[in-house]
Amino acid sequence: LAFAEPCGATPRFLIRPPAVGALTHARASLQTMWGEAAIAWERTGRTLRVEVRIPWNCTGTVSLPDGAVHEVGSGHHEFSSEPASELQSSRP
């Protein structure tokens, strides 16, 4: 969770949950002048479930481990993904 463009007409956040590692879940938040930006993710088996909250009048770019990129506006958003490392290891 990071600022991409903190200054300007519309602040934008970058969200990139991790694809690999020993952690099975995490949460992070950032209090901004527009409100709270937050991410929570949980890995269960091969599936990574991601919840993102973008403050009012802001946008975000959510980059998932499977390569999908989502441009989102203010509000609560949910995604699920199979991490790229596991996708690669399941191929013949």
C-alpha cells in the first residue's frame, strides 16, 4: 500500500499484495487527509483473497500476483487470485 500520486487532482494508491512467502495473511492501513486507505489479504491453499479500501475522491491500482491489474475508485473492493509462482509450478 503506497501513494502513487499524492499530489494532484486525484490522489492514487498502489496496492501489490505479495505472491510468495511464509505469511498466510496480513493487514495494513494508512490514514490520509482523504480518509483511511487499507488492504487485507489472506492466502488459503492456492487462492489469495484481497480486500482493498480506497478513500473518498481517490483512486487505486491493484496489481495481483496472477498479473491482473485493476483500476479502482473510492470504496471497498474484493479480489481473488492464484499467485503466479503457484500457477507456474502447476504447469507441466
